[in-house]
Amino acid sequence: MNRNYYFKTFFILFLYTGICSAQQNIKYDLDGALKQNKLLFNPDQSVTPLIDANKDGVSSNGIVWIKDLEFSTGTIDIDLRGKDIFQQSFLGIALGLDTTTFEAIYFRPFNFQSTDSLRRKHTVQYISEPAYPWEKLRNEFPLVYENATKPFPLARAWFHAKIVIKTDEISVYVDHSSKVSLQVKRLNKIQKGMMGLWTYGLKGDFANLVISDQK
């Protein structure tokens, strides 16, 4: 075998590696997905293009699944904005089979700047429906499946969430901090399912969704 053979082999492997790396980092245009009917939601839900000159995304309520996206493990990066209205603004990401069997990692923006230290510990939450709703987890495992964010964003401002989904564990980071805000063991056996935008109560804003290292 000559040098040309080794050079060609190396070049092909280099290109293949570059293509694979590029494929591991996928940005989703949520506004475009809405216009192309690639978001799944019920007729009674409100899903609209985001009114913000600096963000391309959507405002929504309920669970809005992303069509044809099958998710198992990986990293989810997304910008979110809720409302500073007590007990009415909850938003995050859902992973699951349907609107009754899913996990959610979500935030309570109205607690971000609370002067009550306990409320501030209830800012980021993990749930696994239907077996483990937030009430059950708070009562039986206090401050295990919810925690304070590090740092605390402003209640009405955009904030960034990085959610690392492993087979048995979920870790959440806020506003590009290296300190984990929440790290929990997963409470279901769903190996693969859909991924979507999750809200409860008032509409929430979502933009700049990127999924990387997906399997």
C-alpha cells in the first residue's frame, strides 16, 4: 500500500467524522416548524409565532410535540421566557409517549426573584407523569426533584436552559453556568419517545432550540 492510499483513507475518515459531528448538533426553527405544520398540538391550544425581534420561536400553552422527532438521550439547549405571575407561569421541556405519559423538566419563573428562601428552592422541577406528579414528589421526597436555579434569572426575562438527558439521569444548567441547578434520577422506563415544549397555566415563550449528541 502506498502513501496515496493512506492519504485517501485518512481524508475519507476525516470527512466522515466531520459530517457525523455536524449531524450531532441540530437547531430547530420553531417558528418555521409552526408554519410548516411540524408541531403537534390540540385545536384548543394556542400556539403562535413569537413576537420578539431578537428571537425566532413560538409562544404556546399545553404540550406541543415536535413532529417526527424521536428522542432518547442527548442534550437540549433552549431559551425560555415565562411571566412573573404567582402560580400561573410554568414552562419547560417534555419527553414522553403522549400527553398523559411523559417526563417534564420545568421552571417557575415567578419564584426566581422571590424573597422567600423556600420558594426560591422551588424554581426548577422534574416530574414523571402519571406516577410521579409534583405534589407526590414534594411530599415524599422534599427538595430532591426540585431545586433553586444557579443563577436566578429575572422573572420576566429570557433565560437559557441546558438539559442533559442520560438513560438514568437528568441534569439541568441555567444561563450557561457550570454549576448544576438540578440533577435527578429518572423515574420511568421510557427508552424512546417524543420531545416537546411544556407549559402549564399561562403561555410561555420558546426559542433557539438545539439538540446535540442525540441517540
